[in-house]
Amino acid sequence: MNVRVAELDIDPVQLDAYKAALREEIETSIRVEPGVLALYAVSERDNPARIRIFEVYASDEAYRAHLETPHFLKYKTGTQHMVRSLRLVETDPVMLGTKAK
């Protein structure tokens, strides 16, 4: 399993456009990539331009494959001018839990 956190600071003027692109990318990744197990995006309540994405992939290979998909590349190139900073935090899962719907 590969779990990471992406910490992004977005240009506030372009926040709505960024959120739309992110929503499309996450929806497509979850729908078409079996190795993408979870993608959760949240913003800080007091600073909505600070976005955090919690990413869970089945393996390192699934993560690397995700980076090469057309929908991720469209998101990456389409939002690069909106992202002021990006920090990827590599993690080691301690406990991951979720309730079935």
C-alpha cells in the first residue's frame, strides 16, 4: 500500500477553477483506476486555498501508473499555474479504517 498526503496552496483567485479540475480528476481516478483505493480532498476552514489531499494506492506501482494516466496529466498541466506550492508527505500507515456505505 502507498499512502501520502499532498499539501497544496492555491491561488485564491483561481480556487473555484482549481476545485473543479480536482473534482474531475478524483472522480475519474476512482472510477477507472483499480489501484486508486481512496482520494480525499479537504480545505482548511480558515484558509480555503490550503488544500490537503489524502491519497491511498494499492501499491507503489499503482501510484506510478496513476501519474501517467491522461486524466492526471490533464489535471497536472491544467492546474500548474493555479498551484502556489505543493508538498508531498510520504507516510507509513498506522491504522486505516472506513465504514462501508
